[in-house]
Amino acid sequence: MGRRAVLLQADVSEQEAVEAMVTRTVEELGRLDLFVSNAAYSDRELMVDADMEGFKRTIDVSMWGAFYGLRASAQHMVRQGEGGSI
């Protein structure tokens, strides 16, 4: 079909890692047309028993990871001038 993809690994709870992942994608493929944020984390504990470090990790990955990815990918898509899909 003439399509290409790149597989990269990053800790999405780290803003710099996410920005580097998106930048590397653009470097490898020439542009960014699609971004899917599907990373999630949970200790699967009852809230009353939750370890606060585990809860912080849940927020860092599930919320901040999504935000970092959406922001970095949207910035590239805006610069491209043709948009994309998130």
C-alpha cells in the first residue's frame, strides 16, 4: 500500500521523552499525520488502600502522558500547515 510507520519506545510520563519520540517520528517519516494516545497505567487498588506513589504514576502516565503526546503532535501538525488527526 506504500505506507510507512515507525515504532518508538518512550516513557510517556516524561515530557522530554514524548517530545523526542514525536520529533523522531517526523524525522523518520517527514511529517506527522496521525497520533493515537493509548498509554495507560493503574495499580488496580481500591482508592482507600492505594499507595500514593502508584496513584501518582497512574496520573503521570494516563493524564500527563496523553497531554504531552497531544501537545507535541499538535505542534508538529500545525507547523506542517495541513493538520492531522489526533
